Amino acid sequence: MSLKGLSAFKETLPKKLFFIGFCCLIALTTKPTISQETSNDIKLQAKNELIFGMSTALSGPAAELGKNMRLGIQIRLERENIAGGIAGRKIRLIAWDDGYEPERTIPNMRDLINQEDVLAVIGNVGTPTAISAIPIVNEEKTLLFAPYTGAGVLRKNPPDRYVINYRASYAEETSAMVNALIKEGGLKPDEIAFFTQRDSYGDAGYIGGITALKKHGLKLETDIVHSRYERNTLVVESALADILLADPLPKAIIIVGAYAPSAKFMKLARSAGLNSLFLNVSFVGSAPLAKELGSEMKRVIVTQVVPYPEDLSVPIVRAYHDDMKNYGSGRKTSFGSLEGYIAMEILIKAMHDVDGQPGRESIIDALENLREFEIGLGHKLFYDRKNHQASHKVWSTILRQGEFVPFDWKNIPSLLVP
């Protein structure tokens, strides 16, 4: 009713009767105010399941990474479900393919949060895809937990409330490489080169490595050879040519790429007579990289953010093996699926600390309240409101007869060609 109509209506009624009618009109046309957080909690509590989402690479050149993360998460939640779930509710994972392309991640994230009503998003693969997801989780107030990336954009100080990591950063991985090459291997900063993916992932690893090199005396970035390739392609020939034209040739090359183009680069480099030591960050994916390189390739290192998956002296690795046997459908163990398993282990631990059924906000509070804790990794993890990265540990592995096995940085001099 317009103000003019309301005024005319008022003149035809006694004042008291008009007042009662006006209050009724307001009550009928005004909706109660419910905050987004309250509305989300009401919807989630009405469900009989705790649903988690994942937008990840299930196709394309990074597909094995996404499949392994999904596997690790799935086998851990299967065991929890058999044990009764969380507060009487079973856990379910919805995993959607984004092909490692940010433009596909955006609608996936929107739909997982708004249509599937996921409690949190867990284990997404990749830096460029994570960058597209961060504004969405902050806007929708939904947790992005343990993404498979070590990029600094997910590690702000102070941290985003809705982004919580498990793994060490790319800066920590490349710093470990640089420190070993210079301190243990005796290399000079300008004897190290970079081969990276031309995007935010490659940039994150490169910047971390350059920062470490500057601590060891590097003056100018231009003193370092840096070659690049395009994401989701295998076009690495031009990048290799840039390195082959360097004078002198680098003695070590830090690689920040996906497994398929990285493997092609290394095989072509060896065919061209380049004898540099190759060092890859964990995102490359050890199992698919080893498969691509074959058993003849030598002097290839990969840094890891989880223990060796065959080291049964580590308690969580033993539990992982048991669950792989029971729920893994015959799949092989891998660093990637162990990382997904660890991520789900941490999340389950936090959910058990929630009073009642976990909600989108209470699960974040539970993670932050873990503070110093253990899950059987052999070292302590830590979360609080100011620290959203649980682990800072980096393990090193080397390719031996087609498999990546533990490696001690002290042995790096033997891998460097004079």
C-alpha cells in the first residue's frame, strides 16, 4: 500500500483500530532477520551427514594429484564412518573435477557451498585454482582446508580465517633445496637455475628460491637463469633452450611444475647432454613423475611435506597402510594420498572436539583451539588464531630405480657434476 493510500485508509478508521491493523500489516510483510552463519548452521544441522567438498584436478596433466588426494581423504573418512562417524553422523565427500583450471574452480566452489551445503572444502589441488577459491570461501564464510599447494597467498599474516593449511610452504621447500646446494654442495648462487610453470604456482616457488639465494649472497635476480612453460601444456622446448644457452651451464635446476611437463623437460635435457641435478617441489607428484621418468633416470630429487609412505616406523603411516588395505581397493600408496589422509585425520580430530554437531564456524574454532598437537607424524603440529599452517617440516627424497626414496642432504655433493 502506498503512503497516500495508507493516509486515506487511516481517515476512515478509529485511531486504535488503525494502529492494530498497521501492526498486523508490518508483521505480515516483514521477514525475521537471520544471519548467514545462523542460516548455514540450521541447514547443516538438518542433515544426517557431514558433507565435505573438493574441487580438484581429476583430468588433465595434474589428474593423478587430485585422484591421490581424494583417495587419502576417502579412506580415512571410511574408517571413521565404520566407527560411527562424528556425533552420530557419517562423513561424505563430494569431489568435482576442475581440470586444474581456475575458471572451472569458481562455479564448482559456488555450487559445493550453496547447492550442496558442504561443511568445508578440503584438499583442493593447485595454486591458481586456490587463488580463485580464496575470495569465495571468505565471502561465503566456509573453510578451505589443507589445499595441495604451498603458495604464500594462502599463508597471509595474519591469516584468513577461512583458509587453514597443513603442509609446509613452497618457500620452505625451495629454501631447503638452496641451503643444501650451497651449504652441503658448495655451489655458488649463480650456478643454480629455475624451470617453472608460468603462473602463480611457478612464481611462488621461484620467489621462495630467489629469497633463499639472496640470503646466500645473490645480488641480482638477472644473474640466475629462469625459464618457463605454460600451464596445462607440454611445450617445454623453448624453456630448455634458454637453459642450454646459459654460459656456464647450471649445475642444479630447481623445478616448479606439474609432473608431465617436468618429466618431459628432464628427459629432453638429458638427451641434450645436460647433466644438472634436478630438484622438484612436492606438488610435482612423486609417483606420476617417477612413472613418467622411468627407471633409467638418475639424479632427480623431490622435496616432500609428508613422511616416506613406506616408513612403517611412523605411526600415522602404519594407520594409513591399514586403511589403504581395507578401503583402498588395491591402490598403491603414495605421498599424495598420504597427504590427503593426514588432512582428514586432522579434521576428524578437530571435529571430535566440537560440542555437538560441527558447523562451518565451530569447526574452524576447533582447529584453532588444537594449538600444539600430535597425530603420529613424529613431530608436533600447531594451530591457533594466528597460525594457520600446521607443519613446517620438509623431507627430501631421490629417484632410485623408478621410485622416490628417502635422501639425506649431506649426500648431495656426490650428485653434483664438476
